[in-house]
Amino acid sequence: RILLLSLIPRSIAVLLGNLLTAGGHQARRTTGITLTTLLAVPTVYWLAASYGAIGAAFSRICIDLYLAFSYAVLLLTASNQQPGRTSDAALTEA
């Protein structure tokens, strides 16, 4: 039952991740998933070891919320740039 709570943020993260990729911002999506993975590994290890299945489920919900939030931030900041261009490349070419 607890894992059902992660369904909504996970669905939002998938949608936002697809929008990043479709908009030509795959590098930003990779950044988001890398940061989420760096957060997920110690969080799952700590909560699952301390609280068992409930801790693992709670960490999954937190990770999915973080992923959806990071994709939303990356998508909003990417909307100001052309697809496939980083801010540094855009500044040097201008």
C-alpha cells in the first residue's frame, strides 16, 4: 500500500523526463538521474537497513519526489535555451 504513494510522483517524473528528451535536453535529463542515483543509493541503504521494508518504501517515495522535482527545475531552466546547447556554449558563441 505504501508504494502506491510513489505512483503519482513517478508518473510525473516519467512525463517530465520525456519532455526533456523530446526537447533536445538529454544532457539535463542525465544530470537529473545521476543526482537522483547519488541520493538514492545511501538513502535506500540507510533506511532499508534501519527500518526494513517500510524504510525501503519510504525511500522510494522520497526518491521519486526528488526526481520529479529535479526534472521540473531542469525543464523550467531549459526552456530558456535552445535544444542541445548548454549555457556555456551559448555564451561563447554569442
